[in-house]
Amino acid sequence: MIIGNKKYILLTVILCVSLFLRIYDLSDESIWIDEGWSMRFAKLKIADIFFLKDTNPPLYYLFLHGWMNWFGDSEFSIRLPSAIFAFLSVTMIYKVGVQLFNKEVGLLSALMLGLSAFHIYYSQEARAYSLLVLLTLLSMYFFIRFFRQEDYRTLVQYIFFSILLMYSHIYGAFIIFGQNIYFFTKIFLSKEMDRLRLRRWVLSQLVLVSVFALWLPVLFSTVSESQNGFHKDFLWTLCMPRPSIKTLIDSVIEYSGLSLFFPYILLALFSIMTCEKIGESGREKNLFRSVENCQWKVRLSEVDKIYLLWIWMLSPIIVPFIISRVSVSFYKVRYTIPAAIAFYLLVARGINNIRHNRLKIITIAIVVIFSSVYVVKYYVRVTKEPWRDIAGYVDARAEDMDIILFNRGLCQELLFDYYSKNPGLVKSAFPKETRFVNEENIKELGPVVKGYNRVWVILSHTGDRKGLIVRTLGQSHNLSCHKRYRDKGIDIYIFETAGIKRGLAVSAGLRKPERFGPE
């Protein structure tokens, strides 16, 4: 469809657009709690980062540690590495598409990844997901090359990037698992077993397991201590709701967007076959004319490569899904982001298999239009918690003899303090040892607020499911203000000591909250 240097011009345009979309408004939104964790961990000493009590491997935090030492911890600075990793991922998916199929598949997959609102979102977040995507592509790229040229250099490159992959995110191990499924099914179904290749592969996997095993005691210790309640901050990661079939469908919808869900599924299924019109010659006919006299030939197309992509897509989805159903639940859609890359390659191959040029152009146009709509929606919608606005609001209105209570103290430490410019504020977490409020620790609230004229309560990621903090303060104080940030799960309450008269004062009964902040 596209010939000569035009493909390289198109690739350049796709890469430029992809870079722009990932840099644009990079610091527009506030950091949120996960990004706050990234900064806290990255500020630790290198040895402490490796032995960090976290359920994620340390590679991203180690990288961010060095990056922040050079470039600081502004929103733009800490998110820029993710944007760079994402841009490189668009380049790498092109290379993988070319290596598996042809340049057209490489271009189409780069186009879809470049315009993916799902990928753009995580390319503008100071978390490991963008790095996970890049290392998945690098590992798969050299895995594919290993089948074409069995030299030690390729094997060493595969081992290197696969080690980095597993140390970037726990879901990286599922990519390696999928590679092993593909390798052993291919080896044992072949007519002649290549013993040299088998030995090299087994050796490479032993190296991967040995290196990754160095960190596994840290993971097992973290999980064990969290289950026993010693690490309450991470306990929620082990209490995720169990995924359902709907969760799997929602995962794919996140990759494509709702409007493109069914077209993408059909194109991914179409990736395994080619429809060709036979029995006619001459110029191409009109797409919409009667086709009753046409003959069509349907044939399977490069089943082996499509099988690899399906294994790649399903491994980081199905394996954690099964584990989460029968054991500890740790399935989250964003963790499955490597599967989205294989999905885009399948869809690109499905488009490539369309032999009618006009239909192919229409299909590509639909993909570009709807993907662009989702990108625009992403940029006009506030997606992260607006802690910059919250800190500014409190700084401007807090007075002497005010105390600001945070039901989750980490929201204060990681987020509020990052933005607050008022060093004189009196702040406190309540309760001190946990964010979960019960009938016992709520009794400690009175002494905490005693002597202050006003009590601010900021609820975010709250453990006060019964509303005990607000209810208890309402019995001894007047509620003067309640502001709610739409769709962000953040509430700000201002209580005044009974008897103090202000213009905003209302009864202690909870009134309808004032909507506050952006949509």
C-alpha cells in the first residue's frame, strides 16, 4: 500500500506525534499517591532501595534515584523518564512488527501505540509501567531474534533485557513464562528437536531464575509481613477484589477504548487469516458493488508468529487472573499493560491482512479518528488527585490555632507536604498507627483536637468507612464547611469549636457538600 521512503517519512511523523503527546502537559496535574511512593522510595539509599519492603522490584526506583539526583523532583522531572521510555517503546514496537511480519505491520502497530490513550496515560506517570512496556518489547525482540540466529551475542542481549524486565515489575515474570510456553511447544512439536538450541535456552532461563531469585526473599518477606499486619501501608495490595470475566473484558476495553473494542477484537482474530479475491483480473473493483460472482480464498497466515503474539497477550492476563482467583488477588488492569502491546500487533496484522486497499484505508482512518478522540478526552479530563489545589486552598485559608487532620497520614507526607508552602501549619495523622478507624481508636480524637479553634479533616484513601471522625467531631464542633473534589474521593471538612460564630457556620448535622475542584 505504501512504498519506498514514504514508510520512513510516516514513521518519522508517528514518532514525532508520539513524543509530543507524551511530553504535552506533562506537569499539568498533581502527583498522586503512587507517584508519591515513587519519590519516597527513590530518595532512599541504593542498598535500602534493593531491600525495600515493597511488592514491586527495585529497578525503576533505582533509576529514578539517579535521575532525581541530577534533575530534581518536580512533576515534570519525575515523569519525564516515563515519557522517554514510552517514546522508545513506539520505536521498538515498529522494530518488532517489522521483525515478525513487515514494515506495514510495524507502522500500523507504532501508530496504534502512539495514539493509545491507555499508553499515554501511563507514559505521563512516575511509575514503572512505561519502563515495563519498553523492556517487554526489548526482551521479545531478542527472543524472536534468538529463533533466527542462534549466536551467543543475541542470547546475552536477551538475558540482559529479560533480567531488567523482571526487575522492573512483578508482571514481567509472566512475559518470561509466556516465552517458555512458546519455546517448549515449538521445540516439542517440531519434527527434529534442536538439542543445542534447547540447551542454550535452558541455560538462559537458569540465569534469569538465579538472578531474579536474589530479590525473591524480599518479596516473600513483604507479602508475609503484610498478611500478618506488620506493613499496613501495603496490606491493601493483598486485599484487591478478585477479578471476574468482566475484569478481563474491561482490560481489553482499556487497551482499545469502548468504541474500538469490537473492531479491534475482530481485527485481532483476522490476524491469523488472509482473504484474497481470486478469479478476477484488471483494476480493483468498487468496494460497495455486488460481489455475488466473486470468489474468495481464505488461508491461514503465519500461524506460528500469531501464536507467539497470542501467548504474549494472554500470559500477563490469564496467569495472574488464575492466581488471583485461587490465592492472593493481585490483578490490576494497569499491571497487564504488556498485553496491550501484543494486542496492538495482532490488530496491526489484521489490518495488514486486508487485501482491499480502500477497505484498509477506511479501517485505518477509523482507528486514527477514534483513538484521537480518546486522546483529546484524556487531556481535557482531570485524571489524578488535585493535591496542588488542595494544598493551595488550605494554605490560603488556614489560621493560627487550626489543626489539619489527615485520615491517611501518607497523603500528608507524600502529597500535601510536597505542595504546601505554609511551614507553620499544624498537621497530624489520625489515627497515628493506621488509617483504619474503629470504635476504640476514635476515642483518641478528643485529646488530639483539644485546644484548637478549628479542625480541618482531609479524607483521601480513607479507612474511616463508617464516618466516625466526622460524626464524632460533629458532636462537639460546628461544621462550617464541607468541600468535595468531584470523582476523586477527597473530602475536606472544617469544624469550629462550639460557640465561635463565623459567616460560614452551620449546624453540626452534615449538609450537602459544596462541589469543589475540576471535573
